[in-house]
Amino acid sequence: MKACRREQTAFTPVWLMRQAGRYMKEYRDIRAKVSFLDLCKDPELCAEVAVTAQQRIGADAAILFSDLLLILEPLGFKLEYTEHKGPVINGRVASGDDVVRLPEVDPNESLSFVFEAVQKTRKALRPGMPLIGFSGAPFTLAAYVLEGGSSRVFDKTKKFMREEPLAWHALLDKIGRAVIPYLNGQIRAGADVVQLFDSWVGCLSGEEYREYVLPHTRKVIEGIRKGVPVIHFGTGTGPFLKEFSEAGGDVCGVDHRWPLDQAWRVIGHDRAVQGNLDPEILLGPVPQMREQVKKLLDLAARRPGHIFNLGHGVLPSTPVDNVIALIDLVHEMSASRQSL
Ligand code: CP3
């Protein structure tokens, strides 16, 4: 929490995106008994998964266990998580009329199980351990409904954006109007910080980002309850970090494709940053990890307001012992620097 506010800390705090996931045996054991979607809708199990992950690896925050795409169900889409293709969204948006037909979402009604998961997670964490709530950002959620699932090229998304600009803005506006009460509901339920994931926004240029995305993300961030830090994360944003950071957020997430010192200069030292170790480094060996942690801490230069994280999520093939070793390394190496 101090790092979000750019206050001095005794060591650099660290948590990892996807810290609760398939790389961890405890998670796989639960998933052997319940489907991913059923797990996301069981607040008790969500709390267990989130808290177990935080405690097992010794992270300095827990993240709500849920999924980015759940908010699409009350918007009228049917979700399926398949073993090989990843998520599939049935009921694609292909025209302006489709956008008009999307219902207004009241998360208090349709996503109350998420708020319950936040409450239960909060209760099960030790007092003072920050809990991060999250949502997809308007662009990434729109990309999912336009593509019908994950994509490599986002051709349908970009085509819709360019050919139907009015419908595009109406779609992002509608999603944004659902995301604001969704995040504020998580805060009311006990989230201390919220992270907006704009995971696929790196397929755009800075110019496109400014015109088609920035106003919508800014509106969401401005709608979040004052005093609660917002982490604004995207991948592939290196070439347009200036525009990306202008959308707001107390903390700007940076992926591993851009050097942290350069990124921080562009974002501005009056903002906190989160990142940005390459998730692949976690596959080992540990001496190399130590080198990379040192490099990253050097780039952060003991400036207050650095939250250590990966540039993207933990890979499923990551050995859990390496994750534990990483967290220990960050704590040890940053603490010794603070006392220099
Ligand atoms: O530990 C955490 O970070 C909290 C939990 C979390 C999950 N998804 C669990 C999950 C969070 C924060 C997310 C966000 C999410 N979901 C994002 C944004 C983060 C990012 O990676 O950029 C995205 C794009 C999604 C959509 C999504 N969910 C995809 C593309 C997939 C399939 C890919 C995969 O890794 O299987 C999911 C499934 C998913 N979400 C899993 C988990 C643990 C794996 C499901 C399983 O158990 O099989």
C-alpha cells in the first residue's frame, strides 16, 4: 500500500500476476474436482485458492481469485473454458445493433458471488495483508466479445474499431459503465487496491490508443472510489507508454519488453510502477534469477513506488520453488539496499 502511494518501504514489495494458478499443486488438486467456471463461482473455494497462494509463496499481497471474463455473462455472452483453445465466448458482437441490444449490467445482482469471494478472502487473510481486486479494462473486454475468444492478430477488433467508430465507442462505454460499479463493489467488499488489466491493448498504435481507448479507460479510473489505489496494467504498451499512462492510475504496470528505467521516465517519477521481470526467467536456474532481480532493482534505483512483479502472468510450467525463491530474493536484495 505504501508503494502505491510512493512512500519509503523497508524492502520492495512483490506479488505476481497469476500467483494462484496451474503451476501450484494445491490449485491443480482443487481443479481436479471442479471446473474452472464452477471454481470462480464458489466464493469459499476462491478465497481458499487466493489465500493459499499468497501464503505458500510469501507474496506481499493477495489477488482476488476470479477471471477477467465473468462480467461478460451478465452482458449476455455464454462463457466456456476449453482445455486447448482457452476461453470461448458465444454470442459475438458484429454490428452496431448488437451493441445497442447488450443489457445494462448491475453487478450487485449478477456478480454478487465475486463480492462474496472478496469478503471471504479478506476475512481469511491476515489483517493488514493487501487484497487486490480486478477487472478487465474496456478495450480488452471488448476485444474478447468481438473476437469470440483469444486472438493473435485482433483483426475483427481493429476492423470494427475503424469501420464502426460510433458503435465502437458505444460498446466501450457500455462495458465501462459495468466495470465501474463492479470495481467499487469489490472495494466495498474489502479490496484495498484494484488492478485494471488491459492485456491485449498492445496490438494498437499510440494514435489508435488515444482516439479509441484512452477516454474510456480514463472514465473508468475516474469512477473508482477516491483514495483507493488503482494499478493500470497492459502488455505491449512500450511504444505508447505516454498515452497509456495518461489514462490514469496511481501505479502503471509495465511488461517485460521495455526497460523499467526508461518506462518509469516516460510514465513520470510522480507515479508508481509495477513490473517487470520476464515470466520465463522463473523457469530457472536460481543463480540467473538472482542476476535478473539485481538488474531490475538497479533499474528501479531505490526510488519509492516500485512494486515488483512479472511483466505478465506466471507460466503454468513454473516450478513453485522458483517462485518462492524469487520472492525471497526480492525481499533480501531490496532490504539490504535500503539500509546501505
Ligand atoms: O492469481 C491471479 O492472478 C488471480 C486470478 C486470475 C485469473 N485470471 C485466473 C485464471 C486473474 C487476475 C485473471 C485475469 C485474466 N483472465 C486475464 C488478464 C491477465 C492476463 O493474463 O493478461 C485474462 C486475459 C483472462 C482470460 C483468461 N482466463 C484466459 C485467456 C485464460 C486461459 C489461459 C490459461 O492460462 O489457461 C483464462 C483461464 C484462467 N484464469 C486460469 C486461471 C488460473 C486457468 C484456468 C484453469 O485452471 O485451467
